[in-house]
Amino acid sequence: MAQQHQFLLLLPQEVSYSMKRQKRNLVERAFSKGYQAGYNGRSRSLCPHISGSTRQQWLSGWSEGRVDNWDGYNQAAQAQKVSNFNH
């Protein structure tokens, strides 16, 4: 049985939008993961990103997570905040 392949034709604007959205998602995810690491007291040296905007966002999230932990945010507030990052 022969396989059928489907190809998606994207216009230049759609490619650009899709790539921007993908990049934004990576940056948002980096911030969220950094926030969780900071809130849970992990070291900032555990940042998995070498350089660039994803590293900067991870470290920003880490810093905000540490502050929220020090300010006494409970687990429910922390979970709500992380949920809001992803939307």
C-alpha cells in the first residue's frame, strides 16, 4: 500500500508568524521553567540555556520565583501564576 504525503503550503507572512510564535513559546517556556526552579529553591547555575533570550528569560523567571518564595506565596498561588504565564 503506497503512502500518501500531504504538504502544507505556507505564504511568507504565515511562515514569519509561525516562527515568531514558536520563538515566543520557547521564551515563555524558559521563563516559566526558571520561575518554577527559583520558587523551589534551585540554584540559578542550573539554567539549561547557554546564552540568548531564552537564558535571560529563564534567569528572570528564576529571580521572580525566588522573590515570590521569599514573600510567602503558597503552592496554589504559585501554580496559578505559572498557569498564567502559559496563556
